[in-house]
Amino acid sequence: MSNGFDVDRIGGSGALQALTDLVVRAGDIALKHFDRGVIAEQKPDRSPVTATDREVERIIRDYVMERYPHAEFFGEETGRHGDNADLRFIVDPIDGTRAFVRGLPTWSVLCGIEVDGAPVVGIAYMPAAGDLFVGVLGQGATHNGEPAHVSTVASLSDSTVMHGALQQFTEGGVSQALVGLADACDSARGCPDFDGYRQVLLGRADAMVDPGVESYDVCAPAVLIREAGGRFTSMAGEETIYGGSAVASNGAIHDELVAALRATSKG
């Protein structure tokens, strides 16, 4: 597994393409509802959900459970279906529902695959922005069919760092980490959801700091960032998508960035 993922585990390259096509179709269905007075409900955690979130998840879930009946499916809206840690599909049907509801084009459909406890496939589709990212462990990452590469900025003091919503910092008790970040880098800019990771994948930014995440938020981005030449860890520096936070970078500034966050996150 450390040397790469054998796509035959999911039926070969044709099956990967079929899954990618499905994510694109589901995203295009969501696009038809975008910016048309979308009504959101509030979940118990106060995050929004729309009928489109549920429809997109149903489309992907039904396909996965039919095509891979022995796999586990884990989606943000409907939770776990099946029980197989050896092959798990992890989906966020609309990452950035707040953006979707407000007419911002930065929302995405995220689909990741975890095999034997490791993220191995990442698909991220941003229908309103026209961006499709696909990554496979050991095979690199692409953006609209072309190789994706992180930046080469070597110093945190020269870097541009994206970060999640301010409430993630305050509600997570790590508001001082944001202040420390501002002092440590050249430019710190708010860019929530997958859009922040997109900027790193395109080399427009050098890192993304996401203090409050679930596995469905970051399974796909973790694969994409790593396969584009970068690093992905929790804010504590752990190589996991289950740490409750995320730091994605071009790799060159990663240790310096994590150290800066650690130094202030308890404040």
C-alpha cells in the first residue's frame, strides 16, 4: 500500500473512471439547483443541509452499495452503511453548503476511498467553478486531466496560507493559532472548505489550515494534496484524516507551519 494503490481492488481503471463520472453527474445535478433560492435546514450541530445534499449523497451511495455490496459507505448526511474497514467510501455530497446556499461557486462534491485504513483515492468536483481533481495513491493527482503540483515556496515567512472559517478557530478553542499564523506567514487568507485545498493544489497558496473537520471533509483532499507533492496531517502533525483538524501544505513549509500552530494553539 505504501508504494501505491492497485486500482484492481475496486475493479480497475475503468471502475475508477466510472466512479469519477458518477461524481461529476451528481455534481451537475446539484448545479441545476444552485443559486435558485435554495432553502437550507439546520442540523443539530447548527450546520446547514439542503435537499440537494441528500440527493447527491443518495445517488453516490446507491451506486456504491450496488457496485460494491461488501464495502462500507460513510456519508455526511446518512452516516455509515455496511461495515468493512478494508474498503470504505467516504463522501461529502456538498462540501461548502453555506457557499451553495449563498450562491458562491466554491462548493464541491467530495468522494474518497479508504483501503486498509489508508486514504487511497480522492475525487473532488467543483461544478460551478469547472474544476475536477482526481488522485490515486502512487499515481499522482490531476486537475481537469492535467498533472496537479503544489508550489515550491520554501519558507513559512514567504508563504501564503489559506484557512477555514473563523468560527472553526473560536469554537475549537484555538483562536490564538490564527493570530500566530498571521505573524508567521506572509499572507493568511480565509478560504473555507475544499476551496482552500484547491488553491494549494493549483500552487496559488502554499498551505491550508482547517481546525474543525471530519473524515468526509478531508479524505479526498488528503489523497490529492499528497499526490500533488505536498503533505497532509492534523494540526498536531499526525498523518491521519481522523484528527479533527487538518494542515495541508506544499511539504516544504509543513514542519515549520505545524510548529507555529502548536506554539499558539493552546492560547
